[in-house]
Amino acid sequence: MSSGAPLNVTNPSYDIEISRFGKIVCYDQSLLFEKREQKGWESGSTLASSLPFFITQLFVANLSYRVLYYITRPFYLPPFVAQILCGLLFSPSVLGNTPFIVTHVFPYRFTMVLETFANLALVYNIFLLGLGMDLRMVRITELKPVIIAFAGLLVALPVGAFLYYLPGNGHPDKIISGCVFWSVALACTNFPDLARILADLKLLRSDMGRTAMCAAIITDLCTWVLLVFGFASFSKAGTWNKFMPFVIVVTAIFVLLCIFVIRPGIAWIFSKTVKAGHVGDTHVWFILGGVVLCGLITDACGVHSITGAFLFGLSIPHDHIIRNMIEEKLHDFLSGILMPLFYIICGLRADIGFMLDYTDKFMMVVVICSSFLVKIVTTVVTSLFMHMPMRDAFAIGALMNTKGTLSLVVLNAGRDTKALDSPMYTHMTIALLVMSLVVEPLLAVAYKPKKKLVHYKYRTVQKIKGETEFRVLACVHILPNVSGITNLLQVSNPTKQSPLSVFAIHLVELTGRTTASLLIMNDECKPKANFSDRVRAESDQIAETFEAMEVNNDAMTVQTITAVSPYATMHEDICALAEDKRVCFIILPYHKHLTPDGRMGEGNSSHAEINQNVLSHAPCSVGILVDRGMAMVRSESFRGEAMKREVAMLFVGGPDDREALSYAWRMVGQHVIKLTVVRFVPGREALISSGKVAAEYEREKQVDDECIYEFNFKTMNDSSVKYIEKVVNDGQDTISTIREMEDNNSYDLYVVGRGYNSETPVTAGLNDWSSSPELGTIGDTLASSNFTMHASVLVIQQYSATKRQAAVTAAAATTVVGAVAGATVNNQEPVGGGAKTPRDAEPFMKSMYEDEDEDDEEDHQYGIHR
């Protein structure tokens, strides 16, 4: 198509010619320097002319991507789907050829400006990809993932070449160099997106998830090697490169330079210039400048600038806080602002209508289906020789089809070198879209991992009785949570007869900025090193604080874990880890924190929801710590002796209070702990006015009396233990008594039972004023800012199989209602391998809970008749 109209700046005309490589557009270059009518001081610079269009393009690209992202997110589709759809929206077959878009949004004369910024964003995005890939995360200790990775590559590459030359697939005159880029794009697996899919489906720590991640990172690295060979083998005109040996040698030298010069050099510079753990902006800009420099070097070597950016990202020391700073400064700006420009460029190059002129529709379906099935079939066949479960093999094969930005990079590299023409480029782009659409929903529906049935006896502190190992799961969100929990654990009296085994889990919210290395980070991945040798990230500091507890205590062991999950499903990870580690007690931090003026702040509502969900679904007893100075527990008196710590246990009655008494009793035996147990007994007036509440209280009172009797009998010769009974008539009387206790004795810690939704005569009237249901009536009162400004509060809920079964049933009913409403089913397995599939897990859960109910009933009857 051509136009003979005279060129002008208000309505520019172009000479356009259609070829198999897209549109060839001719225009007067003076259009780049015109700015309507130039008057006076106004200049006709390129910036003045292209800037308004670039800002418009930036706005349109970001708006389109965000809208599509929020539309696809509820369907559990990876962000890559929204990225491709964003580009295809402005392809010539959709909106790209409309007069308004061509004239006012994406004019041909400013395409080079758009591509320049898009490629710059791509270079930094690939740098972040290398920055987030820690090769130490995957230890090749078994051949299974290696075989899966290489089998997938060795089969996918020739199958891709066969599909490329298939009759009816694209232009009959095929370019041999295009076969390389087509096959590599088909064979590659995007490791970061695969890790996020596993995190979404709660499969990260399953055996299948570990195998898939190890195979993915091997495939990812092999893809880079093949891509570099592709860059070196063909020139930018799509012909064979006669300088290929020289390019490969120079690139290999640069790789060695990154390993033996750049990486140690950066580490040395940081060790000399970083003072007291403070990293300045100069260090960040130094790194960002190095990205451009390394990209320039590899581009001069003939292997594309993204290769240098990726290698430079791998060269940054993995243990340095500079990685987190660069991630924070770059990721949101790149992914949210600049990268949509790259997706737009990919879409402008894809012409679906032009592709259908050269591609048979049936052949198109065959190619897409074959591209998706080749990895699955290969993995399933390979599994027959490695004795893998068939469904695990199917899941891994589907995950190996996970595509991401790297596959688009491969296609665009082939498009830039004219190795791929427009029909083949568009065909593979659509194939990538279909494969990405299918992977996660297919796994969510088809892959239903069996729940590991975990039987263990000690799910409460009361059952341990100081005679067996005390296993605790300590959860923290941020560094300030650590001091109070660690000091609580230290006063929990670990002994040789009952050692303390702590599993410390750092809970991190899964967001778009979460790197793949953080997703699978745990204690086994971190190499041991001297604390003073490097600056640590928050997870490392948390791990060090917990691990320091076991240095001088032979009766305590600590294992640290980092779990990354969305807040909505984080409780599943906590509960699954608790069951997997067979713990009997979970410690959670209260969602509000102490402010400098001594009051409790607003807190994080998401953390409060996590606590409530854990209380409902926990497989063991749970404690919530309201920290108001537990860090002071190791302070010393002016004589150099350890100060006595006053602990008060407030006993109202019921299973939660019996559990709280058991935990407080465990603290006894340490010379720094002085325990006061206060039992509130209802007076005659309270019992008469309570009615049915009094009858329930009398039933529980028989078990309470036995528990209190045993406690008094075994501690009667212990001078550090005091037992008091207070007669009260209602809730207000109880609160007044506690205030009087606080005035007479300055306690450091209160231990109370949650007793949620269990009205007793001594708490009558208090439930109406409760603002934090996770703390219960007494705990909420103690935690309120107007009650006490000093003491910390530990609120304990005893494990109940009946209550947990009711919570699981309610969750299953919610899931069924959501499915009927048309919601996409997300089959999730918590960290540790447990399934979140109510239909599959219900028979196992039912039998398990019935057994535990019988145990609980036996204990209850034993307490009554003893």
C-alpha cells in the first residue's frame, strides 16, 4: 500500500510495503524533527517531538497490562498470560491497524523510540532474572531432575525442528536459522514463573515440586547456552556467521571474567566501602551502570546485550544486602512501568491475520498441541525407568511447559535477525500463550496430591508433662517479633529430660517482587559463614538470632525455615509445617506492636487474620504472644545477678486454662522464674445468676480441680511457686482483682487461656467488650493499652480435634459453595506436602479426628474418676 500525498507534520503519510517479515515503512526523516509550527524559542528537537507520544504509549501500555492482569489473576493464570494478551491487544489483527491507534498512540515514525526504551527495560529485567537466581539453591544430589531436564531438551529440540518444517506451517521457504530460535523457544522453561506456580499451589516443598524446580533451573541454564550459540552462529541478517568461533571464544572469556574477576572484585569493593551494614545509593548506581557496561561488552562480542546483563546479575554476591536494595529500587519500576512497552513491541510484531494466510488452521492446532505434549510425554516415559509415580511425572511434564519473558526474548531475537518471519513468530507467540493458559489451571484441577496422614500423640503441652521432647513452631513476620519469642522460649525450661526443639519459620508475603530464590529458601540452602563477614538480609538476621539460642544450651535445638505464601493461605503453610514437624505448640506474634510511647499500635490486619485462621485449623495447641518487653528477660540487677522474673498464670477454668497452666508449670525450675497461679472461683451469687453457664462450669470444674490438685501437690515444696484463689462474682469483679494484683506486684508475663466463646461465671459480661477475638476475654483485657503498660501476655488455646474437624468441615463447605458459584478450583498443598483437597482428605481426616476424639474423651473421663 502506498500514498502519494505530500508529507506534512500534522497528517504524515507513509509508504508501506507488506513482506513476510512484516511491514516495511518508509517516511521522511524530517518528521522526527518537526514540532508542528515552530515559533520563537521552540526547537524542533527529537525529544520535543517524540516525548508526548512516548508518554501516551507508556500510559496506554501500563493501563492495558494492569487491566488484563487483574482480569486474569482470579483464574490462577500466571502474569505471563496478561503480558502476551497486552501485546496481542495492539497487534495489527486487533487494534494495531485502527486509524486512531496508528495516528495518535503508536505512529510508525516513533517506533524506534519505543523499541529503544523497551529493549533497555528488557536488559535490566534480564539482569534481575540473573540477580534472583542463586545456583546454590539446587543441589544435584540425585540424577532424577538432571535426566528429566536433559531428556526434555533432547526430545523437544528435534521435535521443534520437525514442527518448524511441517508442511502447512508458515511460509514454505523456511530459513534454517529460524529453526534454532523456534526450537529453543519451545524447549525452554522459565524457572521464576515455575517457582511462583508451585508457591500458588502449595507444592514448593513437595518432592514433586523440588524435582520440578531442579529440572527447571537446569533447563533454564541450558537454554541460555543454546541461545548464546544461536546468537554466535547467525549474523543479524539471518545468515551463517563466519566469525562464530571467534564469538564463542570471546564470550567464554567474558564468562570467566565474570566468575574470577567481576564477582570477587565486587565483593572486595563492598567489603572495603560498606560501613556498619549501610549501603548507600552510590553502590546501587555503580551496579546499575555495570549492567549497561556488561551488556555493551557482550553486544560487541556478537551475542546480544541481554547475555551480559544476565551474567552480571549472577556475579553479584548472593549474601549481600545490595541485592535486596536493587530489587526494591528496580523491580516495581521495571515490571510496572517499562516492561509493558516490551510486551507492546511483541504484540506489534505479531499479525494473526497474516499468519493465517500461510498457516493451515488444522496444522496450527497440531503444532500447538504437539508443543504442549512433548514435555509431558517425555517426562512420563522417563519416569517409567526411574520408578516415579505417574501423576508426579504428569505434573512435572506440565510444569516444564511453563513459559516466561525468556521465551519472548528468544522469539524477538530470532525476529530481529530475520531468522523468524512474521507467520512463524506469530504462531509461536500464540503457542506460548496457549501453553501458559493451560499449565496452572490444569495442575490445580488434575494434580491432587494425597495428604500425608500424620499420627502423633503429643499435640498439647499438657500431655508432655515435662517428660518428653517439647517441639515448638515459632512464627515471625518481621525482625522485631524475634526478641520476645526467643526470650519466651529461653524461659520455657529446656532440660535433658524434656529438651526443646524449635522450628523457627520466617513468614514472607508472596508478592510480584518476591524472587524465586526467596521462594525456596530454607535452612539447608544457606551456607554457614562468620556473621561479621557479610551483611545479611532480614531472613538471615532472624535465622541467626534463633540459632544463637542453642549455642550455650545443650537441651535446645533450632531449625530455621523461610516460607513464602500469600497472606490468604499462609495459615495452611503454618499448620502443615506444624503437622509435618510433629510439634505440640505453635507460637504466633500478636498483630499489634509496641509503640515508643508504650502503647499498642494499629497493627497489621492481615497478620490478625492469619492468627485467627491458625487458631481454627492448627493441629496442636497455639499461643499468641503480646510482647511488651520480653526482651528484658535477660537483664541483670545492679549486683550482677539475674533478676527474678514474675510470671502470673490466671486460671479461670476450661481446657485452654489447663493448657496455659501446663505451659506456666513448665517454666518452673529455673532460678530466674517466680510463678504465681491465681485461680478465680465464682461465688454463690455468681453461680445462681449464671444458670446453664454454671452447669457447664461445674462439669469442667471437676477436671480443673484434678489439674490444680496435681499442680499444688508437685510444687508444694517449691518456694518459687505461689498459688492463690480469688472469689469473684462477675467479670467486672475479676478485672478489678487483676488490677489490684498488678498494683501490688509488677508482673513481667501473664499466661492465660483463650477460652473463646466459652462463657463462665467469673467472666460474665466481658465478652461484649472484646475487640480481639483471637486473644479471648481475659487476654484481650490484659492486652488493652489502658490496662497495663508493662507486662507481656501469652494467650494459649489447647488443641481440640472436635473444633478442628468443625473448622475443616466449614472450609470444605465454603470450597464447595465457591465451586458451585463458578470459581476456579485451586487445589493447594501446604508446605510439607499436605493436600488442601477436602474431598480427598476428608476420609483420612475423619478417621484421624475420631481417634483423637476418643483419646481426648478418655483423658477427660480419667480426670473425673481419678
